[in-house]
Amino acid sequence: MWELVFKQVKGYLFYYGVASIQDLYAWLQRDLPDPMAQMELPQLKSRLQKEADHPDSLYDFEMKGDILWHIDVDDYRWVRKEQAAREQGGYRPVSPLEIKSLAEDREEELWGNAAQEFRRWLEQQAQFEPEIAIAATGDYVTAMRNNVKVTELLPLLSMETGMQDVSELDHLVDMLNRIWNEIPRWELKGWSSQEVYQRWEKPQLRSLPAEPFHLEPGPTGGSKSTPTPAPKSGKIGRNDPCPCGSGRKYKQCCLNRQSVSELQAVQVKQSLDSRGADITGRRETYDQAPYTDTRALLEAFLEFTALAPWRWMSDIDLFAVEFSPQSVNYGAVMGWGGEVFGLAVYPGQEGLRYYNAQRNSCGDPQELDMHEVGPLLLLVLGDREELHPKERRVYAELGYKFRGANAWPVLRRYEPGCYPWKLSLTDMRMATAMLRQAAAVALHCEAHRRQWLNRIEIKGQLAWCKVGTSAEDLGKQLKWRQFPPMAPPFKIFDEVRSASLVKTLPRRASVWEMDCFYGDDPIQDDPSQIPWFPLYTVVADAHTGMLKHWQIDDYHALVSGNLVLDLLTKVGYLPASLVLYAHSPATKLLPILEFLDIEVQTANQLSTDELKHYILAGPPRNPRG
């Protein structure tokens, strides 16, 4: 009789993890009425305590006071606390067949399909012996039942299997997530996560109204009966600064050219087109450009560096060069600190925005991601090793000879999300003009240093001139203007697609943790393209730590919002809330997340941190190899 009781108790504790002697007594009376008919609670407690104390017990439980728990449970108090906090659903029924499998030590039959697939993977791909594969699978199942997150198991799995191919990671993550969903969970009273969802969570879901809002062009939100008026902030007064960044009043600049919305749309399109062409299209760099353009650029650079304007100018002395009313670039002399000597060129409003970010970051790496430098042209003196062999060959063919440290022209373009790269032909011509103008501006600054200090440091003004103005003419033509106001970043995400997802996808009361981070090894799809840094996106369930999704994108998928739109389309529903890593590039998604009505919080630690460190460090070497 007692053997039958012990087997039943083993089955209960395999599924529930922990139970009180009172609960066990009630369950045994329900499921084993005949053996339990004449048994009293103290008698049961005494026999179970004796069996738990037996060093060679076969029934896998421990006991303290009135509490019994399975020997695989690391913290029975945590399990009890979690079970008490869950009001819905009683304990999962345990069938006689399940009791029999456990009594015969065939618990692997109760793991589920995903665990069996994982066991086969260990045998076939990792070359584990069948017995070792079963034991290893059991270890991972037990770890998950003790609430060890999938992201914490991946580095250990990689080390034990000697996995070197990162492409296997996606498949492994999928298997481990399915194991997490299928195995009986102690804190869920023996139910699996999948069963809890199907039985209690799914019936609580409610579909959205047939038409939550009107999908019409124009301001988002609103309805057919009460159209939303245009916000007052969208109107530009005649005397307001022009949003193109020229520094002029709107009526004197772009008022008669086109509407503000058209102007902004053109600026956004030009910005995206130029960057997209440079990243995905072929571009002629200065080691491929006509020698006349290359020679002109090098001559302008050498004239500028021979002047050594960093002796009296610093990057605080920002100046603007107007190429056209719609095209203004900004320059800053580098070298006051004695480390990097040359000229930094910040193109347009986006360049100016980056300059401000640099000034405000004060060198804090958390304030300024080094993978998102730019847009910026950096024209500086460097070492021979910083140049590509093709660049050195071009210099030699043009008759230039450079010797020593900090003597070689290193001319680079920086774009957010991209590796520093050679200048395109368009970049070269703009850089040549900026270097010539910078030399003239530097001479004016040297001759009128007191005026520059007064205007810049006291009045907060900016030197402004047209491209091609000589040093002699700057005395009359150099203008001092207030620092141009920074227009807010354009919301360039696809509002139509976003609104469609809000309308069609169900919304669940789930909370995600999300982190985006760059890999340090750039990717170059073609020698003619700018190498780009891969942007990893990792999403986990905030309550369970279960990894829900991960993908690789680039910077443009981030700023366009396509990263989150593609993610939601693949997952198939909208979460109620997102927890973002506080210093993650994912904070750039705030406008689109606000549009999607997803609550956003930030945190300094996430459950995905282990996976992040694993991806950035790369797969560890096989210790057995």
C-alpha cells in the first residue's frame, strides 16, 4: 500500500513542485480511496517523513515540517509564493499513465515534443550519446522549471555543445522557447504556459472594434464624425525662423517656394534617398574618382592644414557655409585639444543636430552611441595605417609623398549605423569647397579674434557666409546670426501601415522587454557599398524572461520604425507595454510606439542582458576541442 502512496506523491510533486501534507492527504483520499480509507493524517505524515529521510529513497522528494517538495526544486518557498499568487485555475490533474511513467523513471515521456526534438538535436548535431542527451535535456528542463531564463541557458548550451555557428542560434532559441511553453510548470500548479494561455488567458481576449478610427490622410487619430483639427504647432508664422535651417525668417526664405509640409517632406526624402543610395547603392569613392577632383581635394586639404588654424580656433567656433538657401553645411576646426587636427564638416540640419549632441554629451558613451556617429565628414591628419592600400596608391600616383605620424590625409564620411568610409565623389566636391572656405574663415577669425569671442561665447551667435567668399570679402560679407533653432526630428515612420496594425492586430495584456544593440563587426554586402553595423533586436517576456523574438536590422530600419512594425507583424499582436533598456538605440522608437498606443518604460537591467553579452562576445570555443 505504501509503495502505491509514495508513487502517487512522487507524481504530484513532479507536476506541482511543492505541496503541504494537508493537500497531499486530500488528493490521496480523492485519487486512492481504498488505501486511504483507514489512514489518518498523522500516520501519513510520519511515513512520508521516514521515506524522505531514507538515503536510498526512490521517490524524489524532500520534507520539512508540513511541506514536501520535489528534489529538483531549488527554492520551494518561491514556488509556494508563486502558486499562492495565482488565483485562476486549480492544480492540474495527474493521470494514472503519468504516474506509471514516473514510477518507471520514464519522465522524458512527459516533457513534450519540443524537448524530444532538442534531445534529438543533441544526439545528431552535438554528437551526444543517447543516454547523455536524455540527461542533458532533463537538466535544461529542470533549469527552466526553476525559472532559469532561456537567455541565461544559451551561453551554457553553446559551451557544452561546442557550437561555433551563430546561424544555429535561431533554431536553438525556437526549440528552447517551445520547451518553456510545453513543460509542466511548478509555479503554474502543474500546467504548462501553453495550457494556461489556452484555458484562461485566451478566452479573456477581446477583439478591437470594427473601425477604431478613420484611416484618412491627415492628422492621425480622430473619427469621421469629429475630424481632428490641425495642431497649432504645425503653423509657421511669417516672421518665425525658416524650418529649412537657413537662419532667415520664413517670409524671406521658403514661404513662396512651397508649403512647410512639402518642404519637410522634400528634406526627409532627400535625406533618406542620399543615405539609402550610399548604403545600398554603388558610390564612386575618391580612389575611383577622376584625378582632377582628387587632386583638388588634396590641395585644399594641404593648404588648410598648412595654415594650422587650430592654433587660434576650436570646435566651439562653429561656422555656417551656405551653398544654397536650402543647403547649409557647418564646419568646425579640430585640433585645439592636441589630438586630432583638421576640419569636421556637419552637413545640413542633421549634421547640426549631431554637432549639438556631441557638445551636450561631454564624452559620456551612454549619451552618444559610437555606432551612430554622424552625419559627418572628418578631414584630418592621420597615420599611414589608417589608409586603405588603394588610397595610398592614388596618393603616390598623384605625386604626393607623406612621411611620419599624423602626416597623411585621412578623409572619412561618417553615417549613423555605418562604418567610417571613404568619401563619395559628391562628398569630395563638397569637402573641397568647405576646406577652401574654412581657410578663409580661419584667416578672418585670426584677424578679428576678439569679435569672434564676443559674438560666439557672449551673444551665442554663428558666423555665416556663402560658399566661395574670399578672405578679403569676408570683412564685408560675413554675417553673424543667432544659432539656428533645431526643428524636432521628423517622424518618418509609415503612419498608414502603423494605423493598419492598430486596427487589425489584437492587443494583449502582456509586457515585453526590448533591447537594441549594435554588433562591432561591420557587414559589407559589396565592395562598392558602405559597411554597416548590424543592429540586434531582442524581445523577451517581462514576467517570465522567455525570449520571444530576435532579429538583425540596420540603423535605417530603426529610425524608420520598420523594425518595430516588422516585429509586430511577425508576432501577430500588440503588447500593452514595453520596457526598453534606458541607454538603448530602441529609444528612437518612442514616436511610433506612442502612435501605436504602447506604454513605454525604461530600465537599466533586462532579462535579455545575458543574451546580449553572448551575441557581442561571440560563441565561446569548445572547451573539449
